[in-house]
Amino acid sequence: MGDTNYFSGIVKILENPTQSFVNDKTLRTTFRVEIPQIRQNKIVSLVFWGNLANEVKNYYQINDYILIEGYTSIEKKHSELVNKKSGKITITVLKVYPFLLKSNQDMIKG
């Protein structure tokens, strides 16, 4: 059971991307990011497919900020159906734009 919505926003990369192949053909890249919020930051998982999955692995690293657009899905276990705020949030990314990359941060400081 899951709900889906469109998401657009800036996120901070928390870990190195991991890649895998689905059906021995399609490349899939996943990693966790943080969505900055006023009260409490939220950690979600991002999923990239195909050519975009390869580009993300090559160009972005930990502590980079990126602007993403994609569809969210909330995976709920049967025991979590009563509590509407629980569940694992995953965003399937369709578009990604660099916002503040680590190399740019180093240039600003120096």
C-alpha cells in the first residue's frame, strides 16, 4: 500500500551512491538524503534509473546539495497503517540540478 505525490526541493546527500542492475539491463542508483526543514530534518531515500543513475554516481558526492524533482512514495508496513506519519519515504527522481557542490563550497571559503 502506498501514496504518491510530486516533490521538488533541495536535499543534502548523506552517503555514497550504491548501484545495482535490475533484470541485468537497467541501472539503478540509490542513496539517502536529508530534506532541510525548520523544525526537524527528514531523511529519505532517492532512486535514480538509467542514464541519470550513472550521471548522479559520477558527478555528486557526500555533502553536496542538489535540487531534485520526482515522485514520492511511502512504504507502509501492515502494523504502521494505524499511524499515518510512519513509513519509509522514497523519491524516484526524474530531474536533478546541482545547487551547492562540495568543490564550489571549497572555492567560496578559499
